[in-house]
Amino acid sequence: MKTGKLYLIPVKLGPEGRISDIPQHTIDVAIELKSFFVEREKSARAALKEFGLKTSQSDIELFDIGKHGQQQGFDEQLMRCFSGEDLGLLSEAGAPAVADPGSRVVSEAQAMGVEVVPLVGPSSILMALMASGMNGQNFAFQGYVPIQKNERRRFLKRLQSFIERDDQTQILIETPYRVQNLLEELSSHLSPKIQVCLAMNLGLPNEKIEKRSAADWKGEKLREKKPLAVFVIGH
């Protein structure tokens, strides 16, 4: 019997993103599936509708990652692959399983021996790195910055040491309402010559990418109060 696969399906980077950013092959695979792991049902159904899903929405089965993953895991759903069914994993925005709770599904699938197939689509993390002009051969994605103030300062100083010692580009993300605060902290706590690229709302109509030295960001007030942002820091 043919064994099913787990397809990792990127989506647009936001509700106002471009459907043209999703390759046709990714869409072709997604619209043939009937069962998906998702982070939020409403946005997942909207993405599948825009893809042109062949199956009626009422016949689609969605597994909420938050509800299923906290206690019992995903074994029961993933076992369907051994009966020949293909499953999909949808991100809330962009590429699934990167800074995304879908990584737990992928980890369990790998442990069970389910074949995992990543499909091509937009990733704000890689897009920001591409646009920064910084070292793309040695970089680290650090995820979210710690919340506690003293921890944040130590964290940023540690990243600066990676940049200065190894020329390792650092990539950060932050919740929209803390973007302004993080920008101020970077301009205050990093060496003045370190470069900070702020990539906001990538893949959306109001996309903006700007790169300056840490010193040159000092005092900057962003027009948008809650942008979707990726910070790239380096030389």
C-alpha cells in the first residue's frame, strides 16, 4: 500500500498578501488534500478557499494544533499516512514550522517515519536576510527577544559578540506592539557601527525595508504603530 505524506504548505504573509507569491505547484498539491493541521481554523479556511480547494469546505477536516498538541500529541492523525492518506500542514502566515507551532507536528511525523515534504513559498525571515545585504553564509535566526528588560540587554550583547567575533548575521522577530521598543534598544545597546535592517510588512502592500547603522536609528519613531517586522543585524 502507498504510504501518505505530510506536506508543509506555505501561505501568504498576511491577509492582504499576494496569492501570486505562492507557486502553482504548492497550490496544486494543497487543493488535492482533505485533512490539514492548522493554527487557526478561520484563516486556514480562507487560505484554502483562495487556493481554489477542490473539496467542499464542509468535507475538509482541520486539526487545531493548539487544541490537539498540548496533551495527546498528533499520533492519531499522523497514523492516517500509513493508511495511504496525505496530510497538509498550514502556517498562519508564510512558511510552516519555522517560528511556528507546526514544528511539533513535523517533529512527531519524523519520529514516526512519516515522509515530510516541504513545499515552496514565502518566508519573511529569508526575504529579510536577502534584502539586508548582510552575510548570508553565516547567520542565525534567534526568534523572539526575551521579554524581561535585563535579559533583553544581555541577549543583545551576546548577539553583538557573535557579529563581531564570527561575522554571523543575527535575525530577530518581535511582536508588533514591541517593535518600536526593540528598535530603540538596538540603537542604544549595540555598537554604533553595527548595521540594523528593519524589514516591515514583507509581501504586503505597505512593505518597507530600511537599513541603517545602530547609531543612525537612534530617536527614530516609526509611523506604523504595530508593523509585522523582522530585524536583521550584522555588518
